[in-house]
Amino acid sequence: MLRKFAIGLLGLLLLLPLHAATPVNVNTADAATIAKALDGIGPAKAAAIVAWRQEHGPFKSVDEVGQVKGVGASTLERNRAAILITEEGGNGGAAPATTKKPAKTET
């Protein structure tokens, strides 16, 4: 009985569409890359993300991406782990945006 249940559950899980968001740096990626990488972000919202970035400068946090028209709280939370924030033109060592950057010090 338990084995039949497990097999049925496995079959159901295989039928469900699974979407694993691909990490993307929203400060450097183009709209097509953002749309492809993030769940619930299509071409129009991705273009809005790029336009916001061009108007306001690089995003400083994942929460700031939520200021883009059309990017709601649930979309933001669903993609939080996949949104990377680094300075534009940085060294390419993107880190998840959920981690805080250390304060810059002048030397």
C-alpha cells in the first residue's frame, strides 16, 4: 500500500512543471537574460527592470527591484535567491543579493 502511494506521488511530481530560477545579476544582464532566468518575469517586466536600472543606476538590494512597476512582492520573493546584485562593470564575482556588502573604506 505504501509503495503504491510512493509510486503515485513520484508520478505526480514528475508531471508538475518545475522551474528553478537561474541566478542573474540584474545590474549587468540584458532584458532577454533576465526574462529567461527569473520565474514570472517576461520580456516586458525584464525591459522595465533594465529601464529602471538605466534611469536610477545599479540596484543596491533585491528589495529595490520591487520598485520596478510590475514586479510584485510575490514575484520578488519567488526569485530572491536568484537575483544577484553587484556593481555594474564589477569584477564579475557576483554574490547573492541577500548578503550584505561590507562598507567601503577609503585607504
